[in-house]
Amino acid sequence: MKFRRILLWLHRWVGVVAGLIILFAAVTGGVLVFQHTQDRWLNPELFPREATAVEKRAPVSASLDEVSRKHPEMRVQGIRLPRDERDALVLMGGNLMVQCDPRSGAILGTRPRMGLWWQTFVKLHVNLMLGSTGGLIVEIATWITLFLALTGLWLWWPLRIFGFRQGASFRRFNLDLHSVAGLYSSLFLILVCITGLTMRHLHLDHPRSPGSHAPQAGAQRITVDAAVEAAEKALPGAKVAAVEIPPPNPQAAFRIQLAFPEDGTPAGRSVVFVDQWSGQALTVHSAREGSFMQRYDNLQLSLHIGAIGGAATRWIALFVCVALVLQIFSGYVLWWKRSA
């Protein structure tokens, strides 16, 4: 009982001190769970209309030609391919993003590459927009959240509160809310905390380009569509999510990122380098292969944001954020009532 009282005291006061920072992380994280969906709601003109069953995607070269005609000053450096039928084809160069209809190649609109609302939320979530100092504060808050989740389970066990009791007082209602929200979100919250901590420190080496072979006299660079086809052929089961176009250098290669169905990251975690002259796949790096740590490194962002399993796991991630907000508010109420 003495150990339980000490643990309860630590749980209460650590939560009171760090609660506001944890609340900020929970709110910004919750906003980012469905970031792409919100972006479509806020900017519907930048995304294609819903596709019909007979419509097919146009070659990427159609959008490249359209951008070259309307924005001759822009050198396209990267391409993000649509992940579903409601997504746009995005061409990036300099500080400009051009969003195109993947089925016609037509330009839907342009916007800056940096300074978007969701990029601001990412910075707030990761480091409070305070650089390395903010990153350290968020890391400490994440360790504290993990401590609160584990000690909360320990403190819950003797009470075993699974739901709300009828006719309970306001303080008892908040205790039930605190317990129920913590119980049903705890395992997922622990996973979110662990992946958040490892993403800060676990950064394995990214695949490096082996470089294209020396071109023969009169050789022409292959098209982006040919490079995409070569990459998907080299890694069956994965779809191209992003293409990095080689700079004006005969030794450079296409860097193509692909995503397997379980990979919910925007740009994909598998990489294929394609020779810009022959179209040969030079090296293949699959997110499904490698050591345990390499595969975990590839999956930790998807686990953190609930991007494995489609919409269902994203709703679970949002539930974790909402449950954490409820725990913080109910925790402050319990502390206030006890102190009053």
C-alpha cells in the first residue's frame, strides 16, 4: 500500500506538471492523423473529382508536358504519384508544387512547397517550433506519457473500472472517465510513445544511389513512365509513390520510392534506383527485407500515425489522441477537487 501511495503521488504530480505539453502534443497529433483528408476538404480544387470505373491514369509525361508549357521556368525535381483515386499527381520543383489530375494530365492548381498548414502542425508536434530545445521538451513529455500510461495501468488494476457508474458524483464521473479512457487506449498509447521516441533517435542509413552507367553516344534519357514501370517490375507487389528525377548529370540515376499495401507513409519506404539511360534496375531495397531493426525503421512512422491497415487504424490513432485529451482534463479535475 505504501508503494501504491507513492506511485499514485508520482502519477498525479508528474501529470499535473507535464499535462499541458502532453495536451498540446495530443491535439496536434490528432489533427495530423487525417491530414490528407482535411487537405482535400480545405482545397477541393487541387484534387481530382471522383473517378469512374472506366477512367485510367494518363502517363506522367502528360502532366510533365503540361507543366513545361505553362511553367517553363520550373525544373521538376520530384514527383509524388497518387495513392488512391481521390489523390492528385504532384510535381515539385524549387518552392512550387503543381497538382495535376492523374487521369487527364491537366493542371488543377499550384501552391508553395513550404509553409503549408499541415507542415506547421508537424513542426509544432515534433519540436514546438523551438528547434532542438523544443525537440528535447517533446521527448521528455513523451517519456512522461509512457510513464503515466504504465503507472496508470498499475493503479487501475485494484479498481478495475471498465465503465461509468450510474448516479456517480462529478468527481466519481471524472475518475471513471480517466480510468476508462486510459484503459482502452493504453496499449495503443504505449505503441505511439515508443515509436515517437525511436523516431527521434533511430535513423538507419538511407539507400545510396550506385549511379547510372556511362551513356553510349547519342543515348536518350528514358521517360519517367519507363522508370516507374521498371521500378514496379523490380519490386512486385509495391506501387511507386514518389520519383526523384536525376539532375543534369549523366552519372545520376532515378531514385524511386515504392510502397507496399501496409506502408502508409506518403512517399513509400522501399527504394529502387533505375539507370536513367538503360532503364535497368540498379539496386532494390525492399521495406519487407533486411534485419528486424531495418524493417522496424521502415515501419515506425506508419505505426506512429496509424497508417497500417487503412482507415481503421487511423481512427484508432485518432481515438488515442482524443482519449489522451480526456485523461488530461479529467486528471486536472481530480487534482483540483483533491486540492480544493
